[in-house]
Amino acid sequence: MALTQPEPGGVLQEGAGPRTASLRGTLATTACMETLQVGYLHAVAAAAGCSLSQPFPDNGIDWHVSHGAPDHVVDDEVTIKVQLKATYQIPPRPAGATFAFTLDNEHLVKLARSPVAVHKILVVMLVPRERDQWLAAGHDRLDLRHCCYWTNLAGHPVTGRRRTTVRIPTTRIFDDRALCEIMTRVGSGGTP
């Protein structure tokens, strides 16, 4: 059986030929989505020059991200808390200025608390439904699909009985530049 090879420039191109079905493990899709979004966060933090720590035990916040820079005013190193979520129910490149994402009220209350000593953001990853579409590797890059978006929910009201729908701005793509900008604002005494 011949496997489809990467294009000379790197990644497999759309329509470049059939992708062969791979024997994937039996781990639940939601568990695999969690692992994928952690990999995305690690890549972004590495490119931004940030360190990561995972609280143990987890008290509703997945990660602490710290950024040291001599230009920070409040401290030489600032930290934010990050809650990760992932879904395959929202298509890539959502139309409009925002997309809807539903949170359990318990999570929202934790993320919406204000004022806080350490700011929190929600990072939502949109992934393809099929795992074999999550990433493509080539000689010069690794593409993760589709994208993470971030928002600061401080002060957001709980509106549902058990769950509340929040709006995630499509302009807030979570990448290394966005993380550096967030940390610069927090390091200046502002909000994410």
C-alpha cells in the first residue's frame, strides 16, 4: 500500500491524493482533543518565550502561563491563568465577528470573577470532526487545524439555568503574538 507523500514545499495539499486511513488508538475523541489543545498551547507559549505550569490538583483552571520581560511595570514576571476548551461543532473560519460557545455556569463564574489578582482567559480550539484531519506534517512545518481563539470573560453575567452561551471574537486568534500582547498589557497593570 502506498502512502501519500508530502508535497515538495511541505504539507499535504488539499486534493493531492487520497489520504490513507491510519490505525488510530481507541482513546476517546474528547481526550484526544484535550491533548491537541495542550500541544497548541505549548507551541504558542514556546514561540512567545513563556513558561507553563499546570496546577495540581486542577481547580477549574488548566494552565498558568508566565512571561518575564524587563519592560513589565508590575513585576519582572507576570502570569495569567488559561482555561482550554475544544469543539468540532463549529466550522473553521466562523463567519461574523463572534461565534457562540456554551460554558457550564460553574466554569463561567470562575472565569468571570472580577477583580482578580491573576487574570484569566478562555482559549477555545476549533478542530475538524475527524482526527485524521487535525494535523499535517511536512519537511518545513507542522500544521495544526483549525484554530484557537481567546477571550477575557471578566464580569460576564451568568444568564442560563445551568449553562451560559458566551461570544468568542473571531479577531482574537490565539498565537504567540497575541500572547505577547496579552502579557504586555498585564505587565503594564492592565487586563488581557
